[in-house]
Amino acid sequence: MSSEETLVDARGHRCPVPTLRLRRALEAAPAGGRVRLLADDPLARIDVPHFAAQAGATVLEQAETDGDLSFLVAKP
């Protein structure tokens, strides 16, 4: 299991931009790769897990600190 993460900072952008950036990063990642998405749009709480489920990816972590959301997503 690789501990290498790709960081995607989509703070300041509204959905669907964070999810689109996550999709692009996952497409570029190797199998088993991980992408950490940072977002501050409350809709990302719904959109990111929904997108991950559709893409077959796994949300490993989901955290929120002072309105900033962080998702760690693993590519299958």
C-alpha cells in the first residue's frame, strides 16, 4: 500500500469544481493511489462520497475543521 498522496486544494471553489478536480486527480493516479481533497463548499459533503461510490473509489477519511473539509480517497 502506497502512502503517497496527491493533494487537490479546491477551497474557494463551488461544486461541481471540487468533485471535477478530484476526478481528474484520481484518473491520473496509479491503481491504489490516494488523493486528498480540500474543499470549503458544504455541498462537497454530499457530492464527494456520491462521486466516489459511482467511481468505485473509497473514501478513507472525511474530516471537517472550521468549515474546511478534507477527504482522503483511494483509487481502486
